[in-house]
Amino acid sequence: MTPAHRPATGLRVLAVDDVRPALEEFARLLDASPDVAETAIADDPLGALKQIQAGRFDAVFLDISMPGLDGLELGSLLSRLSEPPAIVFVTAHERHAVTAYGIGAVDYLLKPVRAERLAAALDKVRRSVRSAPGTAAPDPRPEPDPLPVLPVETAGRTRYVRRTEVFYVEANGDYVRLHTRGGAHLVRMPLSRLEEYWGPCGFSRVHRGFLVALDAVRELHSDTAGQLLARTEVGDVPVSRRHARELRERLLQAARGGPVGSA
């Protein structure tokens, strides 16, 4: 909530960090600034995306090292909005500064953040906001594409797997396994969370442990035990009775717009 003594022209900011104590401490630092009218927080990048979709922010302060979608990837998504918020990265590492400024960040803060350094960053944010602060106007920005890529860590290297490369997704404890033509890739994220973001993008829950890309399904068939399976180029996906009808309906709907198995 905006404190009564703050001017209406103060900045509305969002702080994003998956380490809750660090997030709360930084939020208190923002709240103490006379330049900030309202501070919102998110402890994961997907939650941050939902808040950005729901309301307009003058600036987003992003931690970089976060699971699922790191701060640089989220910042890159935000920078492509028609009216992006000012982006400030907040991290313990200097090595990402070049990439951060390449994305269009207005500043790059090293943890622990000092009040005077934050004040300088907020001054840059205020100068970067083109429209008059506090002006209410319709927000024409499109919603960010939810997780078009996922980072996969392998032997100290990061590979980015595009959503369009994935045929189906399999739950594996606290991870999901992404099945592509190039093999399977583990990502630390619950299946239910990935379904929330990829469901509107052509993925359907077909079993408690599986999502399948609708345009990857070549046919539905049953095995010798009567188990319904969705056939894809990279393997068969089990379909539970609970999800069978919904899958058939979504496949029919997709087919009306083009071949079910189109790339």
C-alpha cells in the first residue's frame, strides 16, 4: 500500500528474488526511499510475469540467479514489450553486467545494496520513464509470452530449449523431463507450474505425469492392455481416462486450424 506521505508521482516498482529474506530486505530498502510510492514483490519469475500482466510498473528490480527462468531471460522478455518497465538488475556477481546492459537495463546493482546506490538507480529509473509519473493511461502492451524457452543446466553449461522443440513433458519428482528430437532434458520445475504457463500455448495435460504438445500428436491408439496412447515422433505418451475426452476435443479444435501434426 502507498504510504499517505508519499507523493502521487512516486514510482511503482516490482522486486523479484527467489531468496525470500533477501527479497524482503530489499523491499524494505525500496519502501524507505522517497522516490518509491509502491513496492510489489515476487519470489519467482513466473509470479513476476503474472503481476506484470495484471498491472503496470515503472521499474522491475531483478535478481539474476533464479530457477526456471533467470533474471536475464525475464529481463529480455520485458525489454520486448511495447512499453517496457525500466529494468534494474540486483545481483552478487559482476560477470553479467555486459549482458544486462545489452538487454537495456538502466542500472546494475551489486549486493548488498547500499541506500545511496539505490537512490542513484532510482534517479536513473525516474529519468528513463518517458511519460509523466502518475499519469493514468490505457496500457496497450501485449502480454509477455510465458516461458518460450527453458534453461537446461548440463555439466556446467546452459542450453536453452525452446517450447516449440518439445514434443511432450514428463514429471520426474521436483523436475520435468522435456522430450525433444535431440533427446530428453531435465529442468527443475513442477509439472503443474509448467502446465499453467504452457497450457494456453498448445500443451495439454493427458495424465497426472505428462503434458503433450497438441501439434506433436500423430495419432491416438491403444496398446494390448487397453491403455490409450498419444503417439509422437519421439515416443508414446499415456493418456488417462480422465483426460481422454478433453484431449480428443482439443485435438479436434486444433485440427480445424490446421493439421494436428503440423510443425
